[in-house]
Amino acid sequence: MQGFLQARWAEFLAALQAAARADAELGAFSANVDCCFRLVAGEREAEVSFQGSAVAVTEKSSARAALFTLEAPEDVWAKFFSFPPPAPYHGIYAMKMRVPEFKVSGSELALAQNMHLVRRVLELGRGILNPSADQPKGKRTFGSKEPIRGGYVWIEFEGLPSRVYYEEAGAGRDLLCLHTAGSDSRQFYKLLNDAGLGAEWRMVAFDLPWHGKSLPPEGAPIGAWDLTTERYIAAIEAVIAALGLQRSVLLGSSMAGQICLEMALRWGERLGGVIACEASERIIGREVPWTRNPQVNESAFVPEWVHGLMAPQSPLERQREIWWEYSQGGYGVFWGDIRFYGREWDMRERIARIDTKKCPVIMLTGEYDYSCTPELSRASAAKIAGAEFQVMRGMGHFPMAENPELFLTYLRPALAKLRR
């Protein structure tokens, strides 16, 4: 790949311009846009310019001033444009956080404002260089009905009445599924539709207050959501009681993986175990000011921020579903969740107190997760006597949603252990 970029840079840029001009998604993204940015790969440069609905990708700089520049040595870009790229060379924000040779100069604000354009352009570039990476679309049976049952239940949340949406499927042992920051129970629809799981487990997924189809509690001021450990546990306890769940196994990823560990410590004897995905005792550096900035479109930036947390080889349709779900989050909700995930929650002094004889703990982390890396999860699991840890190859931060079929190959054995 590096040799191709060296020898055929101009040819690559010409193909990228043609693909960008023909791409319907980029055409929708670029409506009314005025943006110019540069790519620097060693001694080679490229300029990408958007004006209205027109896009140009050129080797020589124009008279326009670039708002920002993405710069790295050629070998870094070669890894980025390969397929599948090695972690953490798979996304702009992944490299920005974990690859020291990658640099962003210019306006960080402009990058946040136009990240959807940047990501899509570079995604097209990766597709040009790796045409065999195209993924077949799954077949659908039109008119078929899914076994998922949806409903609402009223809970008392911090003294206020709160109408909480939940979905369930299957029968048997209770499995309570907890969604990630800023998202909702839609992340679990593939698991809830799995007949094998449904034969042994009553699977329940609910939207936290303020999330998805769960409205803010009555009387709560709009925009005031700020998640804390105590709020999180109170919501989970209220739903467990309202739905009559017994010795539930908890399954969650990201902030939900963190709270699984907290629940294992506090609720151990009342649970059937926890499967904590993308979890560790402490996450630092995950607060993102651009997710609540009046100059940044929250519904475009938040899904772009989480997009790089997925494995690039996850099915394209699943990646788009996650992007779309995150674009629909309520105002300030992702920001409020991340403040819990990256600031308030800290288990470093308590994690060793989890008793796996009372509550078994299984931890699973995707190799492409640059937020809670496999190394962070492994180190945390090592502090819990009796905990099990496994790296999920070819997966990222949202295993149940981005690649549910692959995730099931890790989840089924974990659930089988907990049933025993």
C-alpha cells in the first residue's frame, strides 16, 4: 500500500475525486458546505475542497485557505488505507488519540464541524484501494414479523414519575441488556431476534430515562441530564423491580460495561453474573467538548465521534445503523453520559472487592476499541479474583450492534458458563 501511494498518488487522487462526486451520501453531507482541508503523507499533499455541492480533490493547493490539515508519515497513511487496517490506524480520532506520528494542525473546531465529510472522503479512498472489501447486503424476508415485544413501564426516578420504554424476547433465565452512552435499546435488536438465545433466555433491553423512547422524567428541565453512578444504579434497580426480573445476568458495553462491574460489587448476591464489554476500572480522556458546543452540529458530530470506535470490517449496514441511532440522541444526553463514563465513575480503589463466587464476572473487549483498549480491560480483569477476560478479534466498541453475528460467537459461551 505504501508503494502504491508513492508511485500512483495522482492517480489515486483522481479516482478519489470521481468517487466523491458520485457518492450520494457525501452529496447529502456536503449541502451548503464551505470547507477546505489538506492531507499530508510524508512529502505528498492533497487538498479536498467543498463549496456548496461541488467537491474537488487535487494534488496542488489552490488559493483557498485550508481550515485544517491531517498529517502523518506515509507508512501511517498506508496502514490507514489498508483493509482491514490494524488498530488503532482505522479512524481519524483513533489515530489522534493513540498514534503519536499523526497530527492535526489548524482549527480543531473546523475538524469537528466537518468530520462527517472527512470520514466519508477517506472511507471512499480506502474502498478505492481495496475494491475486494465490498460487503454483500443481507437478504430480507418482507412481511416477516419479529418476536420482539415492546412496551412501557412507569418507574419512580429521583422522586419523579418516569415512563420507560423496554423490549423483550424469549423465555427462561433473565438477561438484562444495557445500552451504551447516548444510545438506546435498538442496539440489541439482533440479539433479541436470535432464536437460540430466546430458547434459554428472557432478554430485556430498556432505554434509560432521557434516551430513545424514554422521555425525560416529568418535571425535569430539558438539557439537564448528567449521569452519575447513583443515578445509573437507581434506574437499573427500578426497572428490575418494575419488570419482576430475578437474578438477572447483566450485559452491557462501554458505560454499561462499567456499571456492570459496579453492580457486581453492590448487587452481587442478587445477580446471576455480569458480562462487561469494553469495560475497565477507569477511563481517562473521553470527555468531548465538541459534543455540546453551540458551533458544532451535535447530530452530525456525535455519530462521527463514535464511528471510529467500530471495527472497520464490521458490516456496513450495522455501522450505518449505529451512526443513525446516535444522530437521534436528545440534546446534551451523550455529553451527560460521557461525564459519568470519563469523569465521575472510578473503581480503582474498589474493583478488587468484587466477589466472583457471588457474582461471576466475564469481560470482553474488542481489539479496535481505542477508548477502552483491550490492555485497559485486561489489567482491570486481573484485579478481580476469578474474573475471565477475552479480546474479541475483529470487533470494536459496540459488539452487540456493529457485528452481532460475530459477537454471538463470544457471547454464547459466556452465557453458557453463567447458566452453569
